Amino acid sequence: MSRLTQSPAWQALAAHQRQMAGASLRELFREDARRFEKFSFSAAGLVLDYSKNLVSGETLSLLLDLARQAQLPAWIERLFRGEKINASEDRAALHTALRGEAPVIVDSHDVMPEVRGVLDRMERFAEAVRGGELRGHAGHPFTDVVNIGIGGSDLGPCMVTEALKPFGTPSLKPHFVSNVDGSQIVQTLNGLNAETTLFIVASKTFTTQETLANARSAREWFLARGGSEADIARHFVAVSTNREEVTKFGILESNMFGFWDWVGGRYSLWSAVGLPIALALGMNRFRDLLAGARAMDEHFRGAPLEQNMPVVLGLIGLWYVNFFGTRSHAVLPYDQSLHRLPAYLQQLEMESNGKRVDRDGNVVDYATAPVIWGEPGTNGQHAFFQLLHQGTQMVPADFIAPCRSQHPIGEHHAMLLANFLAQTEALMNGKTEDEARAELTAQGLGGEALAKLLPHKVFPGNRPTSTILMGAVEPRTLGALIALYEHKVFVQSVIWNINPFDQWGVELGKKLAGKILGELSAQGAATSHDASSNGLINFCKAHR
Ligand code: F6P
């Protein structure tokens, strides 16, 4: 057994779980009229209600003991102070500095003047493009921005520009190309005008195969439509930490927006990786997004653990993963504008905490990140909610919604909210056999017909959910929401004693793909792999 699972705080939680496993949420609410007041609070424009979870005051206090045992407050300070807590890459993880104001010292110098410098450059560039001072080679203002990037260089800016579309301007449309599947770039560029299209090639490393392939195809597309080599400078900018590779690719250094190795890819939307956001929404809105995240940072750093939103959300998630054995966690935004949030959180949580060894390299004997998945409501209700209500496994879920719609029309938002609120209540209360029988009897059913249908009409309930509410999806609330999840992931990583800021697990497949790429176009059959891989490669070769 590891030190963690043997620890008093862990053992106390394991014993407590045996008690709580038999608890009924219905009963807990019946017994305590103040349960909502006790188990909900607000911060940075968000409200978190975690009362519909299988927790009592004692659960929370034991979870907080676990957090203290892991020295969470000291880790939070180490994060904000820029200590090199990403040990396997010997780096700090300073996404908080990107939206911060106070000096932060890394390798004995303050990084904030550089952070502000890049933000100011982004501002000048974004406003010049939006204002029509910076134009394409034929003298026309830009109408479309195509961001080429993948993973952290795509998901964040894509999710945010989708979420905040009403704040954008119709005269400058953002597009995102990430997949190396040529269909995506072909379909995106179809219908665009090369004279009015601006490309952002976003890659922290500038060595990512997919991004470079898409960038090369974009360049060819541009040159084939009247652009010259000299015009590339007007139409292509890069966002990267790798100056050398950017210039090798043919993008001028003056067209490069830099950031730093202490910004993890999946934590980078606050840096120059957010350029498509600034272009689409304007720099003021981008700064509002940063301000929202900063408000959550200040809360995370300053609030007591028991009233600390990322801490509580992280502990609740861990409670189910480690003590109830759940293996997946649903994120269900009830707002169409947040339709890319689950995909964004998949990378944030699963690439960060999908780890099997601890900080010291020992294989862990406890579960780490669950599978994160989700879809916007109400669509999910008509697809997978059946399993949430009556399936055999418990899937804890976060329900997220704004009180006001970006597009108020008729009764739509009231209907959306009604469904949102109904689902967490239904998941919690379920429907007992007696209630189901009474309902069927009232419908005129009896005898054998009733007995046959009855088991199908029972909902076990007791399915835990957390609810996050905000006034509206707008730059500040969205910034706070993203930072909430960033810090939640950090909280869990501290307790699991894993490094959330590296991602060695993505290497193996990448390398192998390079080898197979050569084999796909080589003469003769592939023979160097296992029989299955050889067989599949050779089938593809025969049918290409
Ligand atoms: O392969 C995973 C990954 O390294 C992610 O961590 C990262 O966000 C993505 O690829 C893109 O990397 P880059 O920005 O260097 O192109």
C-alpha cells in the first residue's frame, strides 16, 4: 500500500464511505432544511451548489483533512510563486501569471513585464486587424481568421470564441483547423477568399506534425490563389515558444507572438495562444476574460479551504473516484454556447491527471483522473441520460448553466433552465417502487400489466450532481469558470501526488506514427510490427 492509501486521512475516509454508501440524499435533505445554505457558496461570479452530493459535514471535514495532509495550501503557494513544480520537465506552471498583476519571479527575474509586453503587442495587432489598418496583400480588410493548431493550441481559443460569439464582430470570422485529416482544412478554406484571410499558426513547440502539415497546406492554398511569397508576411502569423522553428518555417520573427515554456499547452489560452480570441472579440473582452480568471485565482489563493470553490469541487470529484470507485465524470453545460467545454475539459483533466506514477516515479495504487465526457443539455437528455438515471453505474456530473441567455427568445431559456433544474432533482430523488406503483395505478393500470411494467418505472436516485450557475456566459464568468476547473485539476493532482503539468503519455503513439507514415508509402508489405498492425497497414496500403 502507498503512503497515501495508508495515511490516517485516507483510512478515515474509507471508513466513512462505508457509512455514506448507505446514505440517502432524499433523507439528508429531509433531515436538514439548511442543507442548500450549508453546501453552496459563490465566488468570482459563480455559484457552486454541491448539496446534491453524497456528503455530510463530516465528509467535508475528512476530505479537508486529506487536503491538509497533502499540504495543499503550501502547494497552492508554490504554484502561484512560480516554483518549478513541473519537476519532470524542470519548469514552473505559471498560467496564473498570464492573468496576474503582481510580480512573479522565475529564474531570478520578474516575468510580468514580458507578459504585459506580449499582451500589448496582441492588442496592437488585434485592434489594427479589427480596425482595418492591417490589411491583406490586395489592400482589403481581413474577413476571416484561420487558427491552425491542435490540443491546447486549439481547444481553448475555439471553446472561448464559440462561447462568446455574440461579443464578436460579424466582419471578422474565426475558424479553427486542428485535425490532420485533410477534410477539415479543405472544408474550412472552401469559400474563403485568400486576399482577406489571415492565418495564425499556433504551436507551443512548432514541431507538431498535424499543425505543420496544415500550415503547409494553407500556405500552398494561399500561393495558389494569387498570393506571393512576399505576401505571406501579411497573411501568416505564428504563436509559439520556438523562434527557430517558426523562422525555419518561413514566418518572420516580427510576425511571431511568443510565450514561455512555463505555460503548459492546455493552460495556454491566456497567452498569445488566445490571439484568435482577441481578434474575434476585441482585446477588451480578452482582458475581461483574464480578469475573470484572476478573480478565481485570488479566491483560490485566499479563501479558506472549506469555502474554496476549486478545492471543494476537486475534493468532491476525488471522493467518488477514490472511495466510490467511479470511473467517469460527466460535464453537462446547459447552454449551447458552451458546446466545446466538455472537449476542452477532456484535455485539461485527462492530459493533466491521467497519470499512473506519482511524483517520485512510484506506480500508484489508487485511481487518478476519471474519464471526462459530456454534451450540452438538453440534447444529452435525449441520448445518454437514460444511463445516468437507470444504468448500473454511478456517474457523478457537473451541471453548468447561465441564468440569462445570450439570445433571449420566447420561453426558450426558461425551458432550458427548467430541464436543467429538473434533471439534478430527478437524479437525486429518483422514483421509488411505491411511487411508481401509485403513478401506474392512477393511470388505470393494475394486475399483471402493472407488475410487469413496475420494475422499469423505478429510478434508484441518489445519483450525485454538482451545480454551477452564473448570471450569463460572458467574458468574466467564462474566465472564472475555466480557472475554476484548472485549479480543481491542480487540487486533485496534489492529493494524488502526481505531476499535472507534463504529458509523456502522448509520445509513444506519435513516434510510431512517424515510422508507419514511411511504411504506408514504401514498396512491399510491412513486416516489422505485430501481426495485427502489419495486417492493418497492409490492408490500408492495398486499398489507398
Ligand atoms: O500531443 C499533445 C500535445 O503536446 C498537447 O499537450 C499540446 O497541447 C498539443 O500537443 C499541441 O502542442 P503544440 O502546441 O506544441 O503544437
